[in-house]
Amino acid sequence: MDDFVIRTKREDTIKSKKNVKKKAMKQVTIEALPRVVVVEEIERMTAILDNEYDENAIQKALTDLKQIKPSKEILLKTKIGHKINKLRRSPNVAIRKLASDVFTDWRTFYKSKRQRESIEVRCDAKTELLRMRARRLLADTLQLKVTDNMPELIEREVFRNAKRKVNHIYKRTIRKLCFRLKDERAKSDLLNGQIQIALLCKEIL
């Protein structure tokens, strides 16, 4: 019987077990669930759809919106449905198709009997106050109104890059952006669509 038994050292067995890689487990966050809608993200995408100069950003926003099913209350508040409907007549073929796909998907979803209430994630009052101050600062730098699209769009992009927190990264980025946009050429390029907002914010980080 011993002729058929292959004996190995105990140390070799322990080493072979150590070399086996454990399967990496990824924690699922509440925001990753399909029926959880972050209101801030919807509002950020609404601002992006208003910026006619950045077609790449519009396409990315529409692609992301296909994965989201916001409630009717959010649609009425942000009016993002109207903007998507308008983009269905865009001269850009890719944007027109994506907008039509999102419009069709949402209409089908809302007509179905399987519709359920969404879980909405919002910012607290203090965070909203600090963010509004940042938009005023950006508006003053750009010599625009705080209600204009550009200050809102920039602030929302910075907020997203800071993982939706008004932390030191957020504050530092706002300060750097204001300093950068004091340059007349940089300001003009941004307002004329020569600089992409997403790229500008990443460069500043």
C-alpha cells in the first residue's frame, strides 16, 4: 500500500495553502442599488444637459441616466424629462439616439404596474448653504449670476469629485478654480466651451 502513497512535507502543504488567493469581496453601498436615486446626481446631470457646448459630457450623462429610474417627483422638480425630450431633436445623432432610449425606457417603466417608490438621498441644510456660497463665489469670479448654468455646473462637478462632501478637497478645489478663472483667457475659453468642465476640475485636484 505504501508504494502508492506520495508523502509530502507538512511545510509544503502549508505554503501551497498560503499561495491560494482569496476572492476579493466588494461591499455594496446603498447608492449602488437600482432603485436608490441620489438627487444630487440627477441635478448635476440636469445641469450638464443644459450645457450645449460639451457634447461628450451630455452623452455620458444620458448613458448614466439609462441606469436610473427617478421618481416622478424628482422629474417634476428638476425638469430633466423636458431636457431629455428636447435632446431627442438634437442635430447630434448619438445624443438624439441616447435621449430617445432614455425617454422610452422611463416611459415604459412608469407605465408598468411594477413601479415602486424610490429611495432618495439628499444633502442636509448646512451642506446646501455651504454649496450655495461656493456657487456665489464662482459666479462672482465668472461675472455671472448665481442662477446661471455655469456656476452650478462647475460646483456640482467639484462636489461629485469630492465624493459628495464639503470637505477640504471640495474647499481647496473651489479656491483653486476661482484663482484660475480670474485669468481672462481661461474664463473666456470656459464660457465658450473650449475647456471641458470635467477635465478642468480634475486638473485642479
